[in-house]
Amino acid sequence: MKFNQLLFPALVFVMLCFNGCTPDEVQTTQDQFKPLTVRVTLAEPITVNDELNDLYNNLTLVGTNASGGLSGSVPNQVGQNIIEVNTTAVENTQLNYSIVYIDLIGLQGVGKAATPVYECNSVTFELIYDGQTLINETMTMGSDDGTCPDGETWGISYTL
């Protein structure tokens, strides 16, 4: 009976010893992670959110391993135009991002008949993996009413 009680812990110990990773395997796994930069650039900087300028001027990036935003209502973000996220990834990683940019500069008309007035701006998306630029595309965004040809939302999917 005592032999069986000692056999089970001994077998578990042996399995754990032979089932682990060697230092070479750990190093190989760590080497698979390469630098990844996700960058969104607005052609003109975010402006102040007040009645004399933009009513609403926001740029947002969300998605796989990246999020950030610039807003005209945040004083220390006024004048900025780049959201950049630096991280790492491995090959064959599926990446999904959504960029939203809206620039409401005023209202035209009075009362309930007032309609929003938008300003368009160029938004560039860059995806750089292991020192190589994989995506560098630009869209004209800023409205949700058709004023800007590419609207307000841009979805990007890419597999490294």
C-alpha cells in the first residue's frame, strides 16, 4: 500500500520534469515576437472645442492591442495629430482596428431646422511590423452625413 502512495507522486514529478520547456524552446518563443507600430495621423491637428471653432473634433483608434484618441475637448491634446501605439506581435496574428474621426464645425440654420456642418480631413493609417511598412493608406474622413467621401468610420483587418 505504501508503495502505491509513493508511486503516484513520483510519476507526477517525472511527468512534470519531462513535460517542461527547455531554455532553448523558451528563447525561440520569445524570438517570435517582433515590434509592431500602429500609427494614425491626422493631416491637420486637433483644434479647440468651443463655440467659435469646432463643436466636436475627435479622432479615435481602437482594436487589437491598440487604443487611443485625440479630442478637442482635452486642452493638452489640442494641436496634436498622431496616435501611435508600439507593441509586439507574432506572425499570423489577426489584427482588427477601427478608426473614427468626426469634425463638427457648426450648425447651419436655426432651431430644429439646423443641420450640422462638417469639415473633412485626411487620416492616414500605418501598420509597421518588424521594421517593414505593411499598410500606409489615407482616407478623407470627418462626417456622418456624406460631406466627406469616406465618412467617419474606417475598419481595417490584416493578418501579419
